[in-house]
Amino acid sequence: MYQLQHVDSFTAWSRLISDAFVKLRSEQISSGHFTATLGANMLGEIGLMRIHAKPHAVKRTEDLSASGDGDFYKISYQLDGYGLLIQDGRETLLAPGDLAIYDTQRPYTLAFEKPASVLVTLVPHDLFRLSQQQVGQLTAVALKESHPLSGTVAPLLRHLGSNLSQWDEFGGYQLARNTVDLLATALGGALGAECHGDAKVRQRELVTGYINAHLDDADLGPARIAAAHFMSVRSLHALFEHQPLSVAALIRNLRMREAARLLRDPLMAELPVQAIGSRVGIADAAGFSRMFSKEFGSTPGKYRDAA
């Protein structure tokens, strides 16, 4: 739901941005009366925020980044003025039309020495198509307005920011998802094939992509995945041996996350819960309900009602 908030003190602004994003420490750069405006619209789990503010800086410190208050990527698109972004030992000056990504799980600084306007897209890690290893090579690297890939996404970002209050009515959730996919394509493409990291990382990404593409297959399992990638089941398990999730757990996790996304999608509101289960490869209604409840602490029906 769209909200527009205006503050006329730096103390109020410091509280507002920590509530709207993640916990941040802020600093007023120039003296004098401080004013700022934040227009925000949460479309599903994706946040779109348009900011206009007088000079200030925000810092995500080491202790705050480890506080567990959210695993997000933030993509800043500079509308007016200039911003300085610092993360992972890199820094970049964002001019109007430039965009850059940064990670709330690691410390960063974003400073505006003069009044500036920026559109920020807040994306949960698990909704972004690039891996954390890839994003780690992209943080605080500007996709400049002059870059050919910028032309694919910049007009859409400008349009989103200019019509922020209207997306609740005109299918903004799916538009936000498509925008996030396009941002991932543009940012990943800017660095070329080298940003994919080592061979094992790339191989895990291919496997994860395959799972996501075949979630509706009730027979999806390690044997089918291994055969599709010309490796043994043993090699497949070894590939994920030191990862947070095993192959089987990854399949369950991705199925449940996709089910949750479908249950939140207003366009799927008329689709029965059992049909949602079938779309993620679980035709048994009772089994789907048990699995979903174990993952989210709520039955699919109650989860949909709450969303």
C-alpha cells in the first residue's frame, strides 16, 4: 500500500528510514533546517521507495548488518543530485540516471552532500536471480546512464517512481517482479560472463535454476536433476555438501517459497489452494498443507488470508 510521509526534522527522518528499510545510522551533513519526503509502496515482498532529502548520510554498520533484521538487496537509481555509495572496499559516485546495488547483510555508506532524489528498490535475497557471489562482485559498481544496458531498465525505473501511488490498482506486484528480473539481467550483464564466479558456484546456480524451472514436476528429485546435468547422484550431493541446504531440502524450500508467492499474488486469488500445491509439484492436498505449515507456521489457506 502506498504511503507518502514528509518530515521536517532530522531526528524524525532517522526514525523513518530505519522503519522503512533496515536499521541504519544517519548523519546530517549540513547545518540548518532539515526536510525530507519518502513515498513508499510495498508490492508483495518488494519495496519501491522514492526519496527526496536534504544533505545527509546513512550507514549500515557492522553490528547493524549482523542484527538479523532482514536479508535484502537495495538498488538505488539516482533521479536528481549525486550520491556516494561505499561497500566492500569499493566506492562509486552516482549521477542522475546511474544505478547500483548494495547488500544489507554487509556494511555500507550512502551519502548525499547536496539535496538529492533517489528511487530505491528493496528486494529480498531469495527473490533476486543473481547469486550472493555474483552480487558480491557488483556492489558499489555503478551501471552508468551511458551504458547500453542502462537503457533497458532506466525508463522503467523512472516510470515506476513517477507513478508510485498507482501500482496498487494497476497490477504493480507482477510489474515489480518483472522489474527485479530486468535489474538482475542488466547488472549481471554489465560485468559479463566473468561475474559468475568459479565452476562449482556456476554449477550450483544451474542446478538451482533447473529446479526452479521444474517445480511443477512431481517426480523432481536428485536422480532426475543429476541426469539433466550429466553427473552422478553422488556428485550432485557432493556439490551441495557444504551448502546450507541439501538437494532435497533445496527442492522443498524452493517449492514452498514459490507456493507462498502464488498465494500472495492477487492474480491467483481465485485459484484453489490444492491447485497451488499442484503448481509446485505436490498434488496431495494434505501433504502440501503439512509441508507448507512446517515451513511457514501456517496453513496455505490462513497464509493467503493474512496476505
